[in-house]
Amino acid sequence: MLPDVVDRNAYEAEIDRLRIREKAHTREGDAIAAARRRLPMVEVDAGLPLVGPDGPLTLLDAFEGRRQLVAYYWMWHAGRSAAEQCQGCTWCGSQVGELSYLHSRDITYAIFAQGPYPESRRYRDFMGWEMPWYSADPSKERLLVGRHVGMMHIVCYLRDGDRVFETWWTTRRGVEALDNSYALMDLTAFGRQEPWEDSPAGRPQGFGEGAMSRDGRPIPQWSRLAAGRSDDLTGPVG
């Protein structure tokens, strides 16, 4: 079922009515962000160990000298192939490319994989990503204290000298803060095309469980295979 067809004046009138709600939504988002900036923070051990391309390092090192750090905690299925890795985390990882805007505001963005470094780093290389990538496996229980370890999270940190503080975190649908694909889908007549959405009867909604995968693996992997990359995660780290 397609949207109703009307003349330009009727169409613009409906857009104007919706725009009132869109602007209210934007203002509420601004108000929530203002409240977020006023949250208290909790100190985290700056020396908690991570593993990176040069071996062991600390949480403090992952800031790369910048004042703030946004860490995405990647779900990892140890010992499994690329095709069996988290489709949701692959979706999130695919959304963040250009980091210079974050860097200009003194913010570092990094992946904290919740699995062994060599194996998870090979996945990063297979996907062709360039963001900083670390293993938080040695410290994930302490870094995600009181939360669902193994689940995807975004956690924000602030550095004050050699001290590190956690300022905000989210999980589940909160990680859509990284997204642009879904945000663009939400602007279209068919939306995300997923069954949970409130859409008019007859609109396509065929993307249910496994919506971020196709033919047994996360969607972005197919272009990497077509380019001749190996998805064997047991080879040498690049």
C-alpha cells in the first residue's frame, strides 16, 4: 500500500503539521543532551589493562592524549568465524568512518572488543576499518561493573590529568546514537521495514530477526568477500 496521492498544497500542509512535532522532538533532544552534560561522574581505574596493536596498554593510554573517550564495547563470539560475529556490532562499526570531527573536539573514539585481541583485530582488518581497536577482555568485568558484560555498550569517559571518570553509558537501542542508516530509513515512506514499527497496513515489513544479516552473515561482509578478502580469523594480525 502506497501513501495517498494529493496535490502540492495538501502535501505541504501535512508536512507543516508534522514539522511542529519534529521541531519539538529536536528541542527535547537538546534538553536531554543538556541534562546529560550535567550528570555526575564516577572515577574508574585509569590503569585497567587493555590489549592493542603494540601489546598491553591502559585505559588512560586509549585516550591518545585527548580529553574525552567514547568507547564502543563490541560483543565478541570467541573462536567463531567472521560470519558468526555480531550483526548488530558490525552495523555499529560500519557507521563510524571519519574521526577528524571528533578529534577536533578533543574526543577519541575506539572499539573495546570483549574478546581476545588478535582474533577480533583480524575482523577489523577483514572489514577494512581504521578506527582504534583494543581488547577489553582483561578488564571487561570491571569496566562494565554492574552491567551486562558481553552486551554492546557505548561508554563515555573524561580524563582529568591521569585520572579517568565515566560520564555516561547506554546499551541496546541506545547504541543507535552511532547510526546514520536507520536514521535515514526513518525519513522514508517505508521506514525500517521491520515488524515492530507502526506503519500503515500493506507497507513492506519483511526485515525481522536478523535484519542486519543476509544469507547467513552480516550484510557489509558480502562486499568484503567479493573484493577477495579472507574472513578467516585465525591468520596473522595485519
